[in-house]
Amino acid sequence: MMKKNLSRIALGIITVALTVSVLHATSKFDYRFKVHNKSNSKITKLLASPDGKKYAIFDIGKGIAAGATMELVWDKSTDNGNCEWHLKAVFADGSESDPAKFDFCEKDLVVEFTE
């Protein structure tokens, strides 16, 4: 009788552990956001900074055409970091937008840039 109870308890613990593992794995998601180019010029680069002082290039491929919107996925290396970042657009003529501070953890985020 004692063995049977221990078996049920062990099975229950395993079931709970597997359920928690599956829920944890499926709860992870990509931090997605959209960039809308409201200018008359192509955005050729995005610059990102956690502090608004030192910027690094955020890869946007061949750029974002004037009037277009592009969905981007934040790099997984930032998953445990701050959600608030500063983002600047670099346009085809080399000019830069003012920095936009945003929370990339926000669902359905759209960052807009004008020249």
C-alpha cells in the first residue's frame, strides 16, 4: 500500500514538473515591434542604445522605404535586459532622427520616424 502511494506521489510530481516545463517553454516569445517610416526618405539604419548615449546598429537589412512599415524582432541576447531603449533612424542622406525612447517589451509597439 505504501509503495502504491509513493508511486502515485512520484507520478504526480513528474506530471507537475512536465507541465511547468511545457508552460515555461511556450511562454517565451520574441520581442517584436514595428518601425513605420513616415518620412520621404529611406531609412538605411537603425541605431539602438540602452542609455541614450552609446548607440549600436540594429540590423534592418536593406532598409525601410519611405511610407513603409517593417516588423523587427529584438535579439534574444537582450531578453534579460532592460525593456526601455532609445532608437534613432539614419536616413539615405545620412541625417539622423531624434532619438525615440520606447519599451520594446510592449505588445504591438509601433515606433514612427519622420525626417
